Amino acid sequence: MYGGANGHERYLETAVETASPARLIVMLYDGAIRFINEAAYAMQQRDYETQNAKLQRAQKILAELISSLDFDKGGEIAENLFRLYTYMYNQLVEANINDNLDRLEHVIDLLSELREAWDAIATESEAQTVTPTARVSLHG
């Protein structure tokens, strides 16, 4: 089945399976930003159950980003990302406990900046790995 929810799920599966590591990180940032935005909306509506569920999903993404860091290869950059991801995770916890929209907006700002940087890395990486296609001669 290619339509509906199953088609969309298969599309996402394929996108994840074929994405470069840098593109996967961009996708994780996109998901975290989306969940935090949804949590912020729920917070404004005083829908605490949805707020909590969405923030927990964003926290799981940050936990995944933390666990994927390679300190041997990444060195100081990995250490800085670890501190930043941990800070954002803690900001989400505090925002959830205290219903603080400002903290959510702050985390979205940080994630958006990181997303831009990783998107540039992914785009550059993808451009370098594209193989030239066979050229078709129009002159028979």
C-alpha cells in the first residue's frame, strides 16, 4: 500500500534509511523543534498531558543526540555538544515543571542555530558524494 499513513510511514522509513549521518542529525533537530513547538502550544492551552508528552519526546531526541556523540573522534566539539545538549535537556525539564514558555523558546533558538549549521554540513557532504550521471549525446 502506497497511500495514506502507511505510504507516509514508508516514505519516512526510506528517508531515514538513505540519509547521511549529518542529514539524520538535521532530521532529529527538526523533530525536537516540532515537538517543542507542539508542547508550547499545549502549554498555552493548559493541556498539561500533551505538553508533557511532547516535551518527553523532545527530551528523548536530545538523549539520542547525546548518546550518539563520539568523544574519541569528536574531541572538544563532542564535549561542547554534550554540554549544550545536556543544558537544553535540563531546560526542557525545567520548562515542563514550571510551565515556562521562555525556556522553550530559548531551546528552540539553540536547536535552530545548530540545525542550520548541520544542514550546511549535510548539504555540502551530499554535494560531494553525488556521482555524475552518464551523459547522453544529442548528436547521434
